[in-house]
Amino acid sequence: MKNNFAFGKLNYILLIVGFLIVVVGFILMSGNGTTEEAFNPDIFSTRRIVVAPLVCLFGFIFVVVAILVKPKHNKIKNEE
């Protein structure tokens, strides 16, 4: 008996990869902040204000693509 799930195995793998990319982006964004006693210039580093948001954006786009990819069992069913 074949299950009719909306997503196939490939979709779930791509979703997990996309979420991991987003998590890596948020980890790149994290770090110490500035306190009242000391200014931390690292909050303006290229890694935190350019690279990390781009990694997160790529991850979110990857998740959308993973959702839109058609599973193979639906392609076979549509051809019949």
C-alpha cells in the first residue's frame, strides 16, 4: 500500500538542509553586544551585518524551493 503524502523523502531532506542553513546564519549573527561600560566594535563586523543575513536569506529561499519541489510519486501519478 502506497501512502499519499504531500512531501517526498527529497522534500524533507531539503527542508532539513534549509533549516540548518538558517540556523548557521543565526549562529554567525550571534556574539557579545555593547554594554554601558564598554563599546564592542564587533557588532559592526562584516560577518554579523552582511554575511550572516545573506546566509539566512539563502536558507529561507532554500526552504521555499524545498517546499515547491514535486515529489517523484506525484510526477509518476500525473503522467498516468
